[in-house]
Amino acid sequence: MNETKSKLSIAVIFGGVSSEHEVSRMSATSILENLSPDKYDVHMVGITKEGKWLLYTGEVKDIVTGAWEQGPVTPAFLSPDPSVHGLVLLREGKGEILPLDVIFPALHGKNGEDGTIQGLFQLSGIPYVGCDTESSAICMDKAVTHTLLSNTDIEQAHYLWFYADRFDVAPDTIKNKIQARLNFPVFVKPANAGSSVGVSKVERPEDLDEAIRKAAREDGKIVVEEGICGQEVEVAVLGNRDAQASLVGEIGASAQFYDYDDKYINGTSQLYIPARIPEEVSEKIRQTAVRAYRLLGCSGLARVDFFVTAGDHRVILNEINTLPGFTSISMYPKLWMERGMTYSQLLDQLVELAFAKAVQ
């Protein structure tokens, strides 16, 4: 960190080529509204759905609607050359360098939290908020996460996974395996997608075809998980190797499960903070979240989702989200705010962790 400067030059990157492009714009808006202008020179970098990078210098309020793309914008890209250490702006055919101290990606889903853009950040030599390339890729791929954690004593739902092109070749074989190994209802998911995009709850074997083809539109790898009867709970983890867990929050989903519309459009789900579970169960969830976070090499932040089964209160890990939603209704910031941290303080902490990770 440059101690001679009064402010840090920070780029907040949003949008992206992802099914969660719109959610990213919502998260970025909340982040931009809460970064202290006394601490940061903020640069807004939007990536269109076509993958075009643009430095945006207009009003923050126009990001969430998508109107930001109308300008004022300047074509720009992040240089992978660490000697540049910033953005390259293209003005009238000439390159101009905008130096950066740190990057805050407000990106979700493919190309945003799957390690793809983290590799570019790593090449650039610029500290960045969140998990590194490897842990981002691992946590994004539900099949890989399941497989790695299956070698631990962390309990997960029974599952199987397969490539979508194998289903095209031998659909009956795969459906027979699902019926033989898993109890219905099951959840059919794209292995690499977030915010419940492409996910279906399937009550009957005859509905598998439609659910699998829906998931295959999002990713070439499919995960099928046995449904768990219980409460959906989430915990926010913050830190690098010294990570800590927040209180446990509970989702009272208004739909059959906590889907995309429930999370970001309807806003009708009830959030309970703290979760309505016994204290010893809550503590086990917090410990398990931090353990999984460390085992998978996470840093900066992640939201870890669990089920707590009805009656016997078994703790079952569902998934790890390395760039959870940062909207005004998102669970991750809400959980830390419940602990007395303001939204702005949380952002400051994440920036500090980015610098700490960069020197490790």
C-alpha cells in the first residue's frame, strides 16, 4: 500500500458475461454507495454481457438499471503486465494508464467467481478482494467441492454428477443411476452457476429430463443432490488464514426453495438473524464453515450454506459462495452488520484483507 497517498485508487468491477450480470450490478451499486470517498478514489469498471470492458464515469444510480452502458464510458482493460499495475484506457486510439492500488470485484457466477478473472488479477500484480484463482474455481464447481469434502468428516447431501453430453448419449442409464442412488425429491443443478440459476427441485423420476436439460443450458456438468428436509441456514466467513464466522442466519424461503427470484426480485423470503436453532448447533455450523473455508483455501470472504435437519439437527453443508451477493437485502453484509459492523467498515476490512493476502 502506498503510504504517501491520502486515498487508495480502487476499481469496482461489475457486470460480466454471466447469467448473474444483473445481480452483479445490484451488488456493485451497494458497494459503491458505501465506499468512503475520504478513503478511496473510486473507479467504476463495467463489463457488458458481450464482454466489453468500459470505464464508467457517470452516476452510480444508473448502474443497477443498465443505463450506465449509454455513457459516459471509455474503453478500458486491465493489463496483465504487473509493471503497468492498472487499467489501460483507450482514448482516440492512444493508450493511457490509470494506476490502481486494489480491485474489488462485484462479479457473480461464471467469469466472475470461478477463478477466470482472478487469474487476470493475479497476473496484474494488483491486490484484489476475495478468494484466489484455485479456491474460486474449486468452490464454484459443486462437483469438485463435493468430491474434495467427501474426504473429510463434513457431512453433505448424497449426490452424483455427470457431464451433460453423456446424458445426451445415454439418458436412461443416468436416470437409472439417480433413482438407484438417491431418494426423491432431488435437486438438479448446473455444477458451475450461482444464485440458484438453472436449479430445479424434482419430485418424480419422470420430471428428470426437463430439469437436466434446464441445468445443461447453464453448464456442461450436472450435479444431482438428494433433497434435505430441514432449515436453510447461512454463515458469513471473513478473513484469510485467521478467518472468523459470523452469527448464523436462516432463510425462510417463500418458494419451494430459495431461488433466484426469491433472492433478488421478490424479496419475500423471511430472514432470521440469528437462526432459530439451538446454540450448540449454531456453534457447530460456525466451526464447520471456517474449517471448510480453510480446507478449500479460501481467503477474504465467503458465505457457507447449510441445512439443519428436522428433529435430529444434523448439520449438512450445502455449498460455498466465494463472492456472495452484496445487495441491500443480501445475507452476507446483514450477518456482519448484526455483529455491529457497518457496511462501510466491512468493505474497509475486505480491502485490508486483500493487501494482507498480497504480501503472504
